[in-house]
Amino acid sequence: MAIDVSKYPNVNILSHPLLKHKITHLRDINTGTNEFRNLVKEIAILEGYEALKNLHTELIEIQTPVEKTMQPVVSGKKLCFVPILRAGLGMVDGLLELVPSAKVGHIGLYRDEKTHLPQQYYFKMPNNMEERDVYLLDPMLATGGSAIDSVSLLKKHGAKNITFICIIAAPEGIENFVKANPEIPLYVGAVDRCLNDKAYICPGLGDCGDRIFGTVEN
């Protein structure tokens, strides 16, 4: 299933050679747990660098060894990184490498194996969500159900400025997500071919949560 991303101005398909290189190794069945976990973190840093490029800055006065000067720093806008549990946890440390002062919320969802629909089991956010730039994190965008439900939960709790970052997406997931949330920027490391009959991304990388944490799919 091909997708014309030019129809979706808020969809950003990232193309940095290092990102492509790391995603290839992430897909490899021979990549072990420790390397896989490190790759997810490194990919999150590369994607975060792009997704955070519109942060507002302000000028402050500093003293260099030569003279006083006005130079830019990130303004006081509050940031919140929100992983969708559990695979999204693998991306948090990478984003915190970029912005250590950011708050972290958590959304717990699991996929019903029969219906493939997301089921909520946990939701915890910092205060003042309406004042924060919120970055929703999930390595995989398959059907889009978990991401769409997560955005709805965030909006119910006051979030107004939301960006979604994923590593690999299926065309079906992108179309479903954009249809539900046309105003939300989406940053994607790679767009794959399609979903299979189990709603897994093809070629994909398998179950990202299992590969991050070294668990076995039931």
C-alpha cells in the first residue's frame, strides 16, 4: 500500500543517512537486546533533533572570555515527553538527552489480540498540560489506534500542542492518524509496505516492546 505524504503537510518523513542506517540494524533479527535498546535511544535522539527544531528561543546576556553578548537559549516553554507503554519507554532517554529538564508522562495501552484495538490501563501526567509542548512517543505506528486514543486522552487532560514521534509507520497507520488528527505534526523514521493479517507492520521489526525488554511474545 503506497502513500502520498505530499497530501499531508504535517507528516515529516525523515531521511538522514544515519537514521536509515540505524533503523536497518534495528530491523535485523540478529540484533540483540542491548544493541536494540541502544539503537532505539540513538534513533530517538536523531528524530528528536528534527521534531524539536521549532522550539522558541529568547536572547539572554552572557559574558564570554572576550565581551558581553546577547545570545539565544530555549525559552521557558514547558516540555513533556509521553511514551505509550511499554515500547515508547525505549525512546524517552534519547529525548531526555536533548532536554533533560522536560517532564515525562505515561500512557499505558495494550492491544487486544482478537480485535487489535487498544485498551487503556494506565495514565499519569504532570500538572499544567495545557501549558506544555507535548511529544507523544511510540516506536511503531501500525493501525494508528493506540496513537489516536492517546491523543484523545491528552486532549481531555488539557494538552493543546501535541507532536507525535515514531520510528516505523505503516501507510494505514499514517492515514488513520492524520484523518483523526490533521493538525498534529507527525515525525516518522521510515514508512513500510503494509500491515499483515495480524496488524503487524511489514517488513517491520517484530514486537518492539519484546525486543527492547528481552521478553518473549505470548
